[in-house]
Amino acid sequence: MKRKKLLTLVGSMCLILVLAALLLPACAKEVPPTPAPPTPTPTPPVIPTPPTPPTPAPPTPAAPTEVHFLTVGHPYPPAPYYITVIYVDPYLKEIEERSDGRLKVKVFPAKQLLTPTNYFDVLRTGVVDMGIVTGTSLVGDIPLFGAGTLPFFWDSYEHIQRTYVGGGLDLFQEIWEKSQPDIVMIGFWTALHSGFAGIDFPILGPDSLKGKVIRPAGQPSALMLEKAGAKTEWVEMAELYLLMQQGIVDAAETGSPTIYGRKIYEVVNYFTETFTGTFWCPMSMNRVSLYKLPNDLQEMLVDTWHELCWEPGPGLFQSMADWDQQALDGLVAEGVEIIYMSPEDLADWREIAEGVWQEWAAETEGGVKILEIGNAMR
């Protein structure tokens, strides 16, 4: 009985499934097919526009050249036949040119800022950046500058030149730095080899000056002249003309350019051309003023000095010798008689002078050494 009921149930379920399968498709709505997407029309390729080049920035202007100003002081008037014409003016012009506009120099001459007595003070304090003066005015601080006026020790400018480059400059630099640490000595030059000017008598051997009053070139020379029997009187060069005109001073030891340039030829009749000595004059600079300059300008200042003043050949060194000769020619034209000593006269002077050299060297720092160098360079 149970089996009969089970079969009847299964048969009913099968019939229902068959009917459902037949009826469902008829009841469903027909769905239209999805159309295919249209074929896209090809787009022509886009040619990119080249980028506009950027407008170049205006060039950065070059930094303006830094200009350095130097003040220079010296006691000499701006007139012909002064050592400034031979050494100072050409040197200052040359360093301006070599600096290509980076260096400008303003000169204060004729004791406007610098005098022989305040030389170290105005350089040390920076009143002037550079200064020039005759070395004999500095012997109170650096006695070695008296070496130039050692009477009859130097034979010629060339002898001094050899001494300068053969160790003389190094010796001076060493002593200078101990004495004046705030001031740099760029170098020194030699100028105005001295002779003797006599009012109404020629000066030959030592006897020709006995009892006469003479203005010496420096302290060592004064010692020699006094040993020869002369009386020495130190006077300012600016006063020499008047004192010789009045007969207070009978003679003077100085160079022919001084006699000619100051018109002392109007009161003297004789000039003895010899080589009693020269003036050694330092070109110096405030240390701060020098070291604040760019290194290349510092080197240029020093190199230019040595090149112009001490290298053989044309230059300031040769100009000094030419200057002396021009002055002698001028004296002759003005009626002054030029005198030359005999070898015997020179030997007599040197015999007296040699004792002065030794006395001076024993009392002067570096004195013995400069004599050694000078003798080795003869």
C-alpha cells in the first residue's frame, strides 16, 4: 500500500516538471539582441605644437671692478730736478697702469701730510697709505740708513745695485721689521750721488777744506770732514742758497741735480764731481693698507718697485745716472766749473774715510754686515 502511494507521488511530481518546462518559454518576453558597437571613425593624429622656447633671462651684469684708493705723502715739491721726478712719479704711474684701473693714487707732496720728522707717525697711524722720504732723516730710528752716505765707500750706482740685490735689501728688511712692525718697507732706492760745491774755491784733497764751513750729506760724512779739518754745519736744503750767498756756509756736499735744480749755481763757481755717497730712500706702506689689497695687487706693488728701480738696463735706475749727467751739463751751461779729483786726492780722502766706516759700523746695527756685503760686491 505504501509503495503504491510512493509511486503515485513520484509520477505526479514528474508531470508537474514536464508542464513547467513547456509553459515557461511561452510566458517569457522576447529580449532583443544587444546591437554591436559602431565601428569608430579613425581620428587623424594630433601633431603636437613644439613648446615655445623660454625667453632667456637678461645676462647678470658683471660685478663692478673694485677700485682701491691709496694716499701717498712725501716732502718734496712737484718740481723738476727732485728725486720724485726720477723715482716716485714714474713708479706711481706704473702701478696704476698695471692694476688695470683697480688702483688709484692720490699724492700729497711738499709736506702737506708727511714730513721727514713725522714720517713713521703718519704711516703707522694710516694718515697716508704710502710714504717716501730721504733715508738720512730716519737714522735716529734706523741708523743703517746712514750707510748710503758712508764717504767714498761706494764706487758707483752699479756697486750699490749689486749690494742691494746681493743681500743688502734683506738686511734692511730684517732690521726695519724689528723697528717698525706696523709699516712695510717695499724697498728703497738710491739717489743723488754727492759731490762738493764750493763758492769761490775748488775742493780737491782734504787740505782744501781745512777751516772751511761745509754742509755735509750725512753723519758719517760729517765725521770724515771734521777729521779733515773742516767745520760742519747741518742746514735744511731750502736754506742752503741763502746761507751760501751770505758766506755763512762756504761749501756743500750734495748732488749736481740739487745744485742745478735749486739754482745754487748762482752762488757757487765750482762743483767737484766725485762719488762721496748717495741717499738711500725707503718706499714704505702702512701694513694694514697693504694687506687689505688683493694678493695680486700686493705682489704687483713690490715687483714693480724692484723691476723699475733695481733691474739692469733701461728703467729708473739708469734714469738716475742720466739725470746726474744732465745736471752737470746744465751747470756747465750756467758757468760752473766742473772739477775732478786726482787719484792721489781720492786716496787721501779714503785714508781718512776708512776709519769713519769702522767707527760707524761698530755703533750701528747691521753696520758690519753691510760693509761685508758692499766689499764683496766691488
